[in-house]
Amino acid sequence: MSNTLAIAATTSTLRNLLLAKIPSLDSDLSDLEVTIQPLDQARKGITKAQLNLFLYQTVVNGAWRNLDMPRQVRPGETSFPPLALNLHYLITAYGRGEADSDATCHRVLGGAMSVLHDHPVLGRGEISLSLANNDLADQFERLRITPLSMGVEEISRLWTVFQTQYRVSAAYEVTVVLIDSRTPVKAAPPVLTRGEKDRGVVAITGAAPVLTEIRPPLSQPAARQGEDIVILGEQLILDNAIVRFFSTRLSQPIKLVPQVGGATNEIIVHLPNQVEDVNALSQWVPGFYTCDLSIKHPDVPMLVSNTIAFALSPRITVTPNSAAVGTVNLTLTSEPRIAPTQRVLLIFGDQQIEPASINTPADITQPTTLTFAVLGVLAGTYLVRLRVDGVDSIPVIYSGTPPMPAFDPAQRVIVT
């Protein structure tokens, strides 16, 4: 690991290395000065032979960016990975005085490249001495120096940004600098037991159920309380099986026991009404649900299927069923009861009308009562439907053999 001085320590180490080694390779460069200025500021006020070391880019290291630091984060603990950086440097050589001859600057550049070629890894000792209070030398990964291949166009653009004249330069990458995250590591307590009574891992053979379709009765788009739905799928086991219905309008799922279906890939679920369950009106709400099949055997984890969509339609009564032209005032009841946050509309013929009032009694055995005022109604027969959260009541009845559909007279209003 290393602290936030890591980038400065790397630059300082490289500067010290170049400043010490280049004169030993070429005695004529004993007055060499090594700077770390931006390209447009590098030559200001300097007349000696010069090498400028410019950090022009930092790049996140892809190999380290999602890795925890070795020996610091144990299995089961969570922490932020270190900030892993590759540092890109540009070294540029200058000659002496105003003449700034190519002969001198080429000797400076050649000496610098030779030093970095022979010194591909920065030592821990030289890093420690480069900058006070830095701990870069203690990081797990070593700092390696690698030449970067930059085309003329790429390096020219870099000089153009600084609006200064281009000089022959060389680019290098130093990798990898690991700056330790200061976010505390979250360490879980030791594991005392593995599973209930320290029985260890439980393996379950066989696949979980897969649900493919829910079929309401008589090919209707939704089902109502008091009806059976057919669930199709695979691995539909009935032993210890529960069908769960989830709704955003309910705090808890509704759980029902499935029955044997007419085929091996089918099960049947009966949706109880108030006659069969006194709490049915308040446990359910009209609207859309998601449904799954869960199987819980004793002492083993639960197997849960995928979820599929299911629509529960309100069962309504309409009064009156006849009225005079003009304003028609209607009263509807809904089973199951409607939750306070649900969106409700009356579909009267081809009109959609907001409710004038919605009354859900404190007595949970009573349905929700709604009133509507339909304005400007002309003579005719109108079909009435109640739409709750996008699910319409079913205005159809079936009779005869085979059953044939017809509009329910009880859900029509005749206006004369």
C-alpha cells in the first residue's frame, strides 16, 4: 500500500535517478539540470544542459483496479480496492544557452534513455529517500519502467496542447502505483457453526420448479375470487408446495396450496371467495400479481421457481340497471376490496369516469362501494366495467353446452 504521496515520490525518484546517473555516463554533462515542469514552462530561466521529466497522464491500471490488496483483506471481508495507476512521463532534452545545439541535447536524451534502460525497476531504498513521509517503497507491487511507443502524430498533439515548439522526446510508463483506499475494511465475525446444529453444507439434487403460464378459466384475461386457475410448468411437485402471490399493494404474499392438475405439467389453484374464507375480501386486492411456486422440505433450503404474471379481476355489482337520459348516477361494489392507493376508473360504454366517492368499510367482510356520476348520457344500452390498476372486471357470462359467452345483463345499464 502507499499514501497520497505516491505519485510525487515516483516523480522524485525518477528525477534523482536521472540527475545522479547521466553525468556518470557523460562527464561533459556534469552541469545537467533535471526539471519536472510542464512543456511550456520547462525552459524558462534555464541556460544549462537540461532534461525535463513531465508527467503528462495517469491511467487506471486494469489488472489491479478490482483486486484487494494481498495480506490485507481476508476471505469474507469487504473493502475498496486500491487506486491503481500507471504513470506516463515524457522526457525532453535541451542543450546549453541560446544556441541549444542538437549535439548537446541529443547527448542528454541518449544518456537519459540509457539510464532508464539499465534501471527498469525502481529500488525500495531509492524510493524511500526520494520524498519524506512517503511509504511507496512498502507497497506490494514493484515499480517498473517501460518505454512507450508514441507516433509522431500523437506526440505532436501533446506539444500542440501546450502551444510550444516540438522537441524530440521519449515517453515512458511507470507501473503500478497503488494508493491505498482509506475506506475502512468491513470484517465479519468468525463463523461458529455451518448450518443448523453445525451440520455443514446441505446439497439438494433436482431442479427447482419452472412456471411457464397461468390460465384463468374459460380463456379470460384475468381470474376472479371463487374460480380455479391452472398453472403450467415443469418439475411441478405438490409435496410441501405453496403457491405465493405477490402484489405491490400488499405487505405480505398470499399463500395457497395447489391441487393436482389434469396433466403432469399442470397444477390447479383455487382462489377462495368470502363464502370459503371470511377474510378473502380484505386479503386480496384487484390488480396485477406475480406468482411463484415454493417447495419446502424439512431441514433443507427452500426451492423456489421463477415468477410469472397473474391478474385478479374485481367482481362487481351495478345499481341501477336502468336510468333516464342525462346524468346517470351509479353505485358499484367491488370484491375483493380496493386499497386506498389503487387507481380506479369506471368504463361506461366507451367513456372513462373517475369515481365520485370510494368507501371501504371498517368491517373487513364488506366490499368496497364506489359511486360515479356519468354526465350527458344518451338513450341506449351501455356495458359497465370497473378498471382497477389496469385490470378490468369481466362483463361476460357463459351458458349452454358447450359454454358460449354473452354480455352479463347485470353489468349493463339501459338508458331511456
